[in-house]
Amino acid sequence: MAQFDTSGKTAEQLADGLAIGKLTSMELVSECIAAIENCPDQSIFISVASERALEEARRSDLRRQSGVIQSRWDGIPFAWKDIFDMKGLPTTAGSEVYRNAEVATSDAVVLEDCRKLGAIALGKTNMSEFGYSGLGLNPHYGTPENPHGDGVARVPGGSSAGSAIAVARGLCPVAIGSDTAGSVRVPASFCGVVGFKSSHNRYSKAGVFQLSSSLDSLGCLGRSVSDLVQVDAMMRGFSEPSLETMTLDELSFVVPTSIVFDDIDADIADAFDQAISTLENAGATITREVFPIFEQVTRLFSEHGTLTVAEAFALHEELLNSEDAARMDQRVRTRMLTANNFTTSDYIRLQWERETLQRKTAECLQSRFLLFPTAPITAPELAALEASDELFVATNLKALRNTMLGNYLGTPGVSLPIGKDRYGLPIGVLVSAPFGEDALVLAAALAMQGALACQAER
């Protein structure tokens, strides 16, 4: 039995337990596997790699006994969204079509990089089919239920639903996801955990199932920003992060006054205002101003559609035209088929304008960060969304409205918890930086976390 209480611990704290000999990786991984098996919600993981995880943990403990560890996180379990190839398992992407697909013959590059640094591959988490929803519903493998709230079943957020719930329920300390329109940041916000969406070119995507080649970004979810900083380094093959230390009195934030606050829940607006006051009192500079780039992006989407629609259709056209299309989540299928109205001119225009607007975003922000609520709503009730296609479409678009701006503009971002609404549902705040400034936004989030932690716990 472990001499170290693992419940509620960050990965960094668990690594400390391993380092001082109060915990072994075998004990930690065994606890995670038992927690998954005993969890009343069995839809969080699509597959649990128990044998592999225990063998990797055994080897980690042997390395530690010999005094030659691969990183300070050697022995820490990671859960992986089921778009990442994991040797010996099929990559289902949350789809019934690929439930019995050929198993992967090797790990995705980022998974392999983490394994080489001692991370334990715990298993593969549930998700919206193909990553094509911000709510997290899955008719094939079940929808993981949000563990927060007033007892009414609510959505986890998506598409990295299982990854967020696994961390929120304490089944694993960190989980890897992906984000095409908000699929890390929205579930992080809905589930009260921390989520990082990278710039789309930060990590290798070899061995990762695609939805949109232009917009797909990888990311991670955890209990603290410092955990995500370490995961970010490991996903790039580094044993230690190299991050500039920042203090709040060095940081300046821009709060856009339009689009992201339209029709926002009152409790979210109140929590955000409290967060602003907290950051200002701690020394941060915050300016509320019109950010016209958001309005330009919204207008482009209205006039030309989105890159996701076009690229998702192109990537999955063969499936959509096959008999297997009947086995898809029909909501996903319907969304993909809207690309029939998409023109070559629409696609080129969106790509041209994207490059220009990314550059303008960097010029406008300079050394400042964007700051606004991650989502304009908290986790909605599950049953109503399952019952109504119309409500599902409207709610999905609203849930993703704030975050999808960042995918088009290429902005890396971190969602942090800042409190709960009247139903006990978590609320998140999103800090974002210009394309490529991943290290800066992680450093800013690290500085913010301490100030916001007390508010989030209330």
C-alpha cells in the first residue's frame, strides 16, 4: 500500500512522492487502473492499456531503484485521447466505424516521446466522433457525464471529453487531447480543470487522427498549469521545460468588448469581473477595448463558412460516400456534408485572410495577452441535447464561439478555472497569445494561477 495519499494531487506532487520513495509507479498506476475500473461512469475510457501500463510502471520503478531515471516525471501515468496511435490498440477516433480497425503497429510520435521520458501510457479516452463537437456527446461509446453540478446529468464538453473527465474525477493526473475549435479549452472550462491548446505546429502530428489539417492543435489537461508546462516539454521530447518566469505586475491583458461577451451567462460575467479585479489587485494591467479582428473573423465565417467543414469533408469523403456512413453519428455526418455548399473560392479566401489576420493579431497585441471567458455558457443538461438536433446545433455553436476564434487566428491559449455558477458548474477564463507564443502564454497562465486559485475554489 502506498505511503503517499495520491487523491487530488497534481502530477508534480506525485512526482515528488516518487522522488522521495513514498510512492512507486506500480502503486500509482495500479491505483489509477482500479479507480477507472470502479468508476460508476464507464464511458470515460474507450480502452485501458492495463498490461502495458503496469509493465511500463515496473520498468520505471527498476530505473528509479538503479538511480537512472529518464526524467523527473518517470513513472507518471498519462491518458491519451483516442486519436493518438497506441501500439496494440485500434485508433477509433470515437467512431463505431473504427471500433474493430487494425491495431496500431507503433505509437504516435508525441506518445513515444513521452514514453521515452518515462510517462506511462494508461489508456485511450472517449471523445466526440472524429473530434467534431464542442459538447462531448458520443452515441457509440456513451457520453461521459460531467462530475460537477446539481445532480442533473450534464455534458463534459468536447471533443476531448474523456480526457477532461478523467482528470476531473481523479482517474489520472494528466491527459492529452486535441483542439480544432475548442476541444481542449471547452471541456477544461466545463469540468473545472486546466487546459492548454498549442499553436497548431508545436508538436508532431504523426500517428494522430486528423479532422482539419489547418486547424488541428494538440494540447493537454491537468490540475495545474505547472503540470501542463512539464507535459508540453515532454510532448516535444524535452525532459525539462525552459520557460521564462513572469509576475503579474509584468503582464498586460486586452479584454475584447464584443463577440465574446454576447449573450453570456450572468454568472460567468460576474466570475470574470471578479477575476479581472483579482488580477488587477495583484498588479496586472488590464484594458477593455474593441478588438475588431474578432468581428472580421465572425464575418468571414458567416460569408464563407469554416475551414473545419471543408477539410473534414475532404479528409473523410470516402467514408461519407460509403455504406459505413450509416454507422456514423448522424449529427457528425450531417455537419460534414454541409461542405457540399463550400466553394474553392471560399476555401482560398479563408486561408488568405487567415494569414493576414494572424499577423494583425500579433501587431495589435504586441506584448499583451487576450483575456475573456472560455465559453459563454456552463455545461448544459445532457438529456435535452440528446433529444433535440436543433438544440444540439445551437448549443454546440455557442459553446465553441469564443474558442474557435483562437484556432482560426492560431492563438495558443490556456483555460483556467475561476469559480462556479449557481448550479455548481465550473467557469473558465481563457488567456491567449499570438501564434507561436506558446511558452509566453504558459508563463502568463502560470503567473495567473496563484492569484485565481482561491476564487476558483469558492
